[in-house]
Amino acid sequence: EGKDDIYDLDWSADVSYRDLRLREEREFSEYNFNTASVAMLRQAFGACHKEAGRLIARGLLLPAYDMCLKCSHNFNLLDSRGAISVTERVKMISQIRALVTSAADSDAAGRPDESVAAIRAALALAPDGGELEGLLVTYAGRVERMQAETNRREREREAVTRIGKAQEHLDRYREA
């Protein structure tokens, strides 16, 4: 459209982006940067973190992931309010990452084929060089390693079973 300001873009023939979103931008900016209750956000972060862990333990991975997103949102609001120190920031990011990793590992262990398919679909949608792509590639590698480990364990069990049967045959032969 050749316009320099996003709010001047036409949303439709008679509605601009300004008409549609400016009030929302102003109100959420006021809330996010000036008004959000730091105490409430800290409490919400803790509650969502605890609930995500509980859900992961129960195998309810999609609701757990939703709680991880809520943790992330509360973290971002605390960060925008300037309410967390550098060390708290690192700690909270690590807490969220640990939850997401735990959920991903549980998902990959329980449904490796579905996980790989989901990774491929997400990679197809990820922008080039995006953080999402990097996370998904890392997750894909983790899933593949878990699948390889599962396959190795299955082969070991099969080998132990074959050895046990061979030992039984050998024992019967010696008895005969």
C-alpha cells in the first residue's frame, strides 16, 4: 500500500488497522509496562509452573505445554515491568526450558512416530533461521536419539531372549 505507518494500512475498504487495533495496543501497553501486578504475576508464574509439572507427571502433555506457555507469558510480563533481575531471568528461563524439555521427552518417548511427524510439520511452517526452527531441529535430534536408544534396547532384549532359548536347547541336549 506504500504507507509508512502500520496503523495507516487498510484493513478493508472502510476500516484501517488503526481503527481495528490502536486502542488494544494502547491499553495492553499501559497494562504490560505500567499496571500489571508484579505480585500477582509472580504468583501466577509459580502456579502455572507447578501445574505444568503435575500435568507432565500425569502424561497430560498438551495441557502441560499450555501451562508452559502461560509461564512464559507471565515471565514476559514480569520482564516488561522490569520486575526481575538478571539472575532471576536466567533462573525463570531455565525453569520454563526444563518443563518444556520434560514434556517433549515424555511425548517423544510415548509417541515417537507422531512426534517426528509433528516436528516435520512444524519445520515446514517455521521461518528460515527462526528460533522455532532451531528448537525443533534440536527436538528432532532428541527424538531420533530416543528412538535409536529404544531400538537398541529392543535388540538387546531380543538377543537376551535368543541366548536364553539357545541355553535351554543346549541344556536339553546335554541332558539327553
